[in-house]
Amino acid sequence: MEIGKHPKSSPISRAGGKAPVKVKHISSPIHVSARDACEFKAVVQQLTGQKSEVPSPKLAHA
């Protein structure tokens, strides 16, 4: 066993041809609060500028 290597660890590989995960660093994070999932979704979309194609749960059951 090598020094500093855990006996059950395995090397990281890209099995299955999956694309690597992209991480975006936010240099000045802000704290936001939302009362429910719909409000949280709206805040995220406002901050990222992205819209979801998934219907809102409130509209799906109306």
C-alpha cells in the first residue's frame, strides 16, 4: 500500500463518456430568501436569465 493512499480508493475516470461538470465561481454571493419552490424558481431564473420548460405545479393542477 502506498503512503497517503486509502486502501479502498480508486482512480477517477470518465466512464460512459459523460461530459465534465462545469462549475461557475461567484465572486460576490448574495443571500436570497423564498417562501416556496415557485418563488425560489423565479429568483433563480431572474438571477441566471434562464427559463425552464417544466410547467409550474400550481398551473399543472389548475
